[in-house]
Amino acid sequence: MKNWRKGLVGWGIAIICVVFVPGIMSTAESQVLSKNLGIAVYPAKGQSGDVQAKDETDCYKWSQQQTGIDPAAPPKQQPQATGPDGSRVKGAARGATKGAIVGEATNDDAGKGAAVGAAAGAIRGKQQSRKAKAEQQNQAAATQKDTFKRAFSACMEGRGYAVK
């Protein structure tokens, strides 16, 4: 028997037994829930670590049901607009105006300056539009996370925890 174990270890093979009991989470695992949310939870009524783990798990699930938000899942992407939003046209118009002014001021052809300015303005207009959409999506994600945190905090406070 010793030679058999020694042989396995010599080959770098190890046998590891892991027991998983569904629905039971260790204290360290449950506190990841509150830490990921950026919330500090203190057992104000002397709750044990196991009780806190169960309460955090229950409140997390309850908050998901109440808000329809899962902070662990990536935010849902808003459907892209199917038509143009006018950002390129507006940018092209601004660019053409600036290009014409520069072209006229430098004794070059105002028409050429307007054409170059229009192309550059169209690109800039689209970039600004994309940036604005990304900022809106980031703001929406932050608002959802705040909503979820308020629900989670209310649940934990209702179970006798101090939450900050």
C-alpha cells in the first residue's frame, strides 16, 4: 500500500476529496457577496458567521427578485439604433464650415477646405456619438448597482445587521 501511494505522489498525482453540500456557503464565500457590492456588513445582534452567510445569500436572492437586477451578470446591452442618428451630418456641417473658413483665410480654395473639414467633422461627430452612448450605458449600470445595493442593505438591516 505504501509503495502504491508513493508511486502516485512520485508521478505528481494526488487524490483530493471535495464534499459539496448544495445551499450551504462558507462565511468567507458569503462575505464576498457584500464585498463585491462594496458594502460592509456587521452582525449587530451577535449573529454567527454561518447565520450571516445564510442571511447574505438569502438577501442577495431576495434583492435579485425584487429589483430584477443581477450584479454578477454583465449589464444588458441596449439595442443599437437601426437608423442614423444625425451625428455624422452635424459633424460634417461643422467641419465644412471650419474648413471653408480656414481655406479662405489661407488663400487656398474654400471648397477644398470645406470638403476636408466635412470629412473630418463627420468622423468626429460619430466618435462623439459613440462616447455619449457609452457614458449613458455606464451611468445606467451604476444606477442599477445602486438600486440593488439599497435592496440588499434593506434586507440585511431587517435581519439585524448594521450595513454601511
